[in-house]
Amino acid sequence: DLAEVIVTYASEHAYSTLEKQFGRPLGSNGEVCPWSICALGKFGGRELGFASDIELIFIYEGGGQTDGDHSVKNSYYFEEWVSTFLRTITARQEGIFQIDLRLRPYGKNGSLASAFEGFQKYFSESGDALQFERMALVKLHPVAGDQQLANRILQARDHFVYSGKAIDYNDILHFRHRQASELVPRNAISAKLSNGGLVDVEYFIQALQIKTGMKVPNIRVANIQEAINQLEDSGSISAFQAEELRMTYAFLRRLIDALRSVRGNAKDLTLPASES
């Protein structure tokens, strides 16, 4: 709740700041251009832990220009809007509730804010989105902005993520191998990224949601505990599997929160020596 309030007020502050400089961004129909901010990851699932990243995607309706004396294109306006937003929120320490925009279309090479048409094109069967990005969209949840645009974003997400297209499990295994070997120090064990870590639980559940979500809409939820309940209710997993997943997920989340609390660092999730 706190993160949603901060994101909402920071975005509105950034918007009003730019409105004074450029005027209001208008669409091709002459109406004010709507915008939406969507959460992903643990923020999207409303399951933030100690020092979780705040993962966001910024989306606006589309082309046009502002109505001020110093008129600019909407693409420029909303790019500046996100930049102003990022300067508005200051984390006390790097890596603690850090704003993360890497899951936007084209990642670091993409615009900070995406026009809806571009978002829809990127996250489509003929678009450039990779499988891990499809999985990440399972946890998309609008947190600020225009509700009608947010509904259209969710419809576009559902059309892409829950299309019925099969998951490439070999691709997931290859991606997980790279994470475990390239992002974890040698001879160390990460509670998040090593084999059997938190990411394995998350990917397993997201893959099952994508597999069954086309035929079972109730499974299209962002929160992992709710997803486990819906997967159990639909018969996608047994009661035993569901309980094992709940216990494992809860244990790993407690472990990660503890490591971050002790070390004061969100990124170092390697286990201490067993004799320490």
C-alpha cells in the first residue's frame, strides 16, 4: 500500500511539474492523453519483502502533442515525465526499494515510457518479447493512472501471455543455468538464483499459470499464494504439491528477508558458511 501511494503521488507530482512547462499532453482526438503505471514482480503481486525492487512499466495512450506555449510531442513529454518521476523518489541506499524499469519493451534500449500501441506490438506473438518477458507479465498489475487504459493493458497482456502457445521448458532451463552460473559467485549458494532457489519456485508457478490460464481465467492472478490456491482448485497441482510450494516459498522468502536485514544489502543473497 505504501509503495502504491508513493508511486501514485510521485507520478502526479511529475505530471503537474511538466504540465506547467509544456501544457497538457493531448491525443489525436484533442482529449487529454491518458497514462497508466503498472507494477511487476513482487510489487505487482502485492508481496513486497524487505528491500524488494519496485518494478514498473509506464504506458501512455499514444501520439499527439501538448497544448502549452512550449508545445512538445507526447513521446518527449512522457519520457521527461518518467525522468522526473525517477528524480522524485530517492532511496536511502542503493538497492533498497530501487526503482527497476528493465522489464519495459526492449529493456535498457527502450524508451522509459511506452505508447500503448508499441506495448501491444512488442508483447504479441509476432513481437520481439522473449519468453522470460512473457512470464514476467503474469505479475503485471496497474497501480496508478487511467483505469480504462489499465483495462486495455490487461486485455493485451492476457491475449499475449495466455494465448495457449506452449512454453519452451528447455529455454527456461537454459536461462536458469545462466542465472545460477553467471550471477552467483563461484562456490557460493544464492537463496534466490542457485538451483532450488526462490526463482525456481516462481518460474514453476508462472509456467503453470501460462499453461492453464487460457482455459481457466481464475488462474490469471499476480500473487503467488493466490496462484498456488487457484492451481490447486483447478486440479493443475495436487494438494500435496500445493502445500510443498507454500512451505518452500514462505521459507525462502523469510530466508531472503533475514539475509537482507542482517547485511543491509538487497543484492547479497548468498548463504553464510554453515558453521558460522
